[in-house]
Amino acid sequence: MRTSVTKISFILLCLAFTLSSFGQTISSFTYSRCLEEHFNDSSRVIKIDQLKGLTEIQLRTYGPCNGNFDAGVELKGRVLNLKFWTKPTTLTDEDGNEVELLEVAECNCIFLFDYQIDELAIQEFDSIKVNGETLEQIDAENILTEMLEIKLDTLKE
């Protein structure tokens, strides 16, 4: 009985060490307001800095116009996938119950995102994706949409 407890403890200790050594976590995530002056601009990584175990990545890319983002990070092989999504807003109804409201935007605009990630060395990744897509894929989906919206707006006048 004692040896099985020792074996289980050892396995759990090894598992905890393995998960903690590969777990990149976001220590800080900020984003700008919609950058209207960068209308019809392309996505790009602005900077990657590392200082004392903290990696900062700033990028400019498209996101839903409503903002209110939360973020995550995932390292698959040598590809760093920076994630963001619209987080729900928590409201209290008349009965005192908390209700989550998820605002859905029908447009995208460019934002400046700043990810600060613990336990990530710059040497660990060769490329960056955002929500599983390359920056070129994101631009192809959004720049064409912006150009069509401009043409439709000018036709209305």
C-alpha cells in the first residue's frame, strides 16, 4: 500500500513539473481602441522584447470593433498562437442574478495588442499566428471587406 502511494506521489510530482515547465501564461494583456487612422492597413508584429523571463509581444491586427477582449497563448511546435476573444460583460438583473451579455460586432478594425508572457523564450518559436491564422490570412479577410464597404458607402451618396 505504501509503495503505491509513493508511486502515485512520484507520478503526480513528475506530471506537475512537466506541465509547469511548458506552461506559458499571460501576465498582462492590453489593447488599444480601434485605430481608425490605420484604416485599410496591414497586420504586423511591432516588437518582441524579452527581459527577465517575461516576453513582450506587440502586434497590430484586426479584431471585432466592440473590443472588450480577453487573451490566451499557446505554443504548438515552433508556432506561437496568440489568442484573443470578446469576453462577456457581467450584469446584474432586477432579481439580483448575474447575467453574462456577449456583444457581437458586425465589423472589424485594427487594434494594437500588447501581450506579456511568462515562461516563454524567444528561441522557442519561429512564427506567430493570431487565433490560428497567419497575419496575411487575417489581412486578406479584412482589407477586402473594408474596400467593399467604402465602395458601397460611396454608391449610396
